[in-house]
Amino acid sequence: MKINNLKAIFLYSLLAFLISCKNETTYEETTVYKKLEKDFKAELLNTSNALDKLNNAASIGEKKKMYLKARTHFKICEPILAFVDSENYGYLNQPNILKVEEEDFTDIKIKEPTGFQVIEELLFDEKVDEVELTKQVETTAIRLKFLYKNQTLQFLKKHHVLWILRDAINRIALTGITGFDSPVLENSLIESQTVYKSIQKMITLFETEFEKKELYQEWQKEINKSIIDLEKGTFQDFDRYSFIKNHTQKALEIWKETVTDWKVTFPFKQAINYETSNLFSNETFNINYFTDQKGNPVEADKVALGKLLFEDTSLSNKKDISCATCHKQELYFTDGLAKSPGTTRNSPTLFYAALQKGFFHDKRTGSLEGQIIDVVNNPNEFHLSLNDLEKRVIENDNYKEAFKKIYAKEIDNHIIRNAIASYIMSLSPFNSKFDLNMQGKENSLTKNEINGFNIFTGKAKCATCHFAPLFNGLVPTLFKESEIELIGVPKSKDTINAEIDDDLGRYGVYKTEQRKFFFKTPTVRNIEKTAPYMHNGVYTTLEEIIDFYDKGGATGLGIELEYQTLPPDKLNLTNQEKEDLIVFLKTLTDKY
């Protein structure tokens, strides 16, 4: 009996000790996350309070001061808010342009913009519309108060913290320092410093997680260096090339080491591979994020089969055209024509086509496979049914053998499209002169080429629509949306009596009035080799393209479009700046 009692006491004591240890660990972890949540929510409240004071301020000068204060607090919140609640972050920080959501013909939502960018444009306008300003500030403050009351960080774990850190670092590089969300004040460098200080505070909070204390110190040193460099120069002359190469990518290296040090495994993959610390590499993006294919979609045999199908004229109705007819390899997968035969639009390059979330100039399909279906069915292109496509492939014994080897199943139109898509997915080499310099494999960029990149991402604000590293409309850091824009492409080169091109663009998909003349933002990678330009091929030189943007798009040509998304103001680029822009764009030409 005594022995049993002793056993019971021992087991009870052991259980109590284990529970105590468990509770202690949980308590320590909870304390850190509670502190993180407390600080985060305090900044949400500080932001809304500053906006309230803005509306109560007597003078415009005082209102501007309170706006800058509110914006600072918001930027402190940004790393966490953008990650835990991307919808509300987007609502509070959206561009001052009409938002149109088109799910299908029965679900089209037209939303007026609101939030900080709208407030900034109203408040810093020459003539302030105080009624609209008050409304916008109240709406924004109400949303922030709602978040303060309802937002929680209780679900966070270490891998979430690492996601937050990486997203914040990438966001600064890819949108923060470009003026993307400070369109009037161009306050981007100061705001980026604020974000760095915010993530530095977060890293300090998690200091005890570091087994390698020198790694923690490395974080601190690198962030301090980044902040110091952000203090140098103005928005116009800041060296973004050196910043991304020397600081963003260095921080990503430290981040990778931290993943190992914290012994973190991630539950799923994101758009950017966890293994990369370089934003300009063929290993940067996780191709599976952009496709429903399983396994490795760019496996060599699959790509080779896809190339055969891509170049096979027997897969069209009259057996006279293939995908390669309009996307010639020697012309960087374009056809060199203003408009492809049988179509009404210019043939875009297929380089980097897989790394986007929308296809065709009007973004009418959401996948490469969907694009292939459209081309096959189109009476002006392949003019076949999917069943007929399938039959023609089955008739070829070589195809039957290849498909059996690669897919281990009977041929159907789904895996035919799958194979062609795999070939297109392989066309993202990231081996241009610019990429090789960013990768540290070359040190060959000239001063003018670097200056051209800095103009592209700075004064000219090209990078607020053509986002690095893809230089297309795929929006960092979530990479969930490919933007469409209204820039007002003219019918001809006539700048005296300019007329908007007849092509209604996105309007043709859902007949949404507010989407007339909208087109998807294409990549400018390999732009040197892919003339003519725009959806109608109206421009034939890079000089003409830059001149169009320098004038302010359609507005600069005297074409008034209510929903133009391109800022109508002139860029006032000097001749030298235009030349530097062009030499930079030529560094984006891949070796293929």
C-alpha cells in the first residue's frame, strides 16, 4: 500500500512538474506575443487618434502635421497589419483610383477609393476640398478603431513572425522606396526608415529565440545600416540599385539563417522560395505557386514535350499555324508585327508569362491552360475543339509514347495543355545583364545604367506599375493580382490630333463601363527585343514609349479619360534621364 502511495505521489509530482514546465513555456511565449499585440494595437489607436486630431485641427498646416503623424504610426503597424489582415491593409492604403471587382457577370462591385493615399492627395492639393477630406479621414479612422477593437495576434507562431519580417523587407524594396503609396509627398524614404525601425523592435522582442547571439547582432547592424542609407539623398536621387543589392538581399540572407537558427519549418510554400536570398534569380519564385500542376512542372522531359506541341502546326484547324507562329523564339516569343494575323492586338512576349495572375491583354483568363483553351477555340486562331485537339495528338505515335512515359496515363486535352504550359513556364531565365549584376556574378553595369534603374524606380515612377523583380503588373508582396491600367494608348503616333485607340480592352470581358480602355500591365523585360509596343503596336521605339509617359499618357496628348490610372502630370525627364532609362531597359534583355 505504501509502495502504491509512493508511486502515486511520484507520478503526481512528475505530472505536476511537466505541466509546470509546459505552462512556463507557454507563458513565456504568450508574454512575447501579448507584448507584440499590445504594441501593435497601440499603434492602430495612435493612428486613428492622429486622424481625429487632423479633422479637429483649425488650419491646413496643422492638418498636414497630423496627417504625417498618423502616417508614421500607420507605417509602424504596416509589417503586421499587411500580413495578418491584407484586406484591411489594402483598404487603408489603396491607390486613389476606382476599384472594380469582377467575379462574373452577376457579381461586379464598383468601389470608391478611401484611405491614406486618398487623404494625401486631397490634403496636399492646391485647393483642399475640406468636406471630402473630412469624410475620408472619418472613414479611415473608423476602420482603424474597428481593427483596434477586433484584431488579435493570438494565432501567431514563430513561422508567422518570420513571414512578417520577410514580407516587410521585400515590401520596402519592391514598393516602399518607389513612391507606390506616397504618390504626392514622395515621403517613401522616411516611411521606409519607420518600417525598418518597426521590424527592428520586433526582432528585439524575440531576442531570446536566437541560439546564435551573433545572428541577432547581425540583424541589428544590418537594419541600422539600412536606416542610415535611407537617410542619404532625396526621393529623386536615392540609389535604389545599391540599396536592394547591398541591404535588401543581405537582410534576406540573415533571414534564411534565422529560419535555421529558430528551427522553423513552414506549413506551406509561398510565391518566393524560402531558400533564396536574391530577388533577381531563376530560383527566386516558386513556380508551383502560379499553377495547379503537381510535382515539378518544368521537368526537362515535360518541357521538351511542351515545346514540340508549341511548335506543331498540325494542331490547328488548317494545319498551318502553331503557337510559335505568333510567338517566335528568335523574336523573343513575339512576332514583330503591330497586330498578329487574325487578331486585333499585338503579340506579347511569353518570357516570364507564367509569373503573373492573368493572361491576354484584357486579362480574360486566369491561367496558362485557360489561355491555351482560348487560342485553340478561337476561330481566328487554331479554330479547333478540345476534343479535336486531343484526337490529333493521339494520332501521332511519338506523342503517345512521350505522354505515356511522362504522365503514365492516356492522352487527354488536359495534359496536352499541361505540357504546353510547362514549356511556357520554363521561359523565365533571369540571366540578363541586370540580373547577373544583382546576383553578384558580374560587376558590369555602367553609371548610366544604374542611374536608369534609379529613375525607373524613382522619379519616373515606372516601378509603381511595373514592379521589380518581374517588371510586370504582379503586385508584391502577396503576388496575388496582376494589375490592369488605363494609360490611354492612342490610335496613332499623331500627337497634335491624338485619338484614343478603338480597342475597349477589359470592357470587352464583362462590359463594365468603368473598365473601358483598361489593359494588363506587361513585363518590360526583354523590351529591347519585343517592338512594336502597346496592345495595338502603335509605338516602334523605346524613345516614343518614354515620351508618351513623360507627357502624362492620354492626358498629355489632350485625350481626357475619366478613369485614367496613370498620373496625368508630366514627368519632366531631362534628355539625359531618358537616355539613361533606355540603357537600363536594355540591361533587362535575357541571353537566350
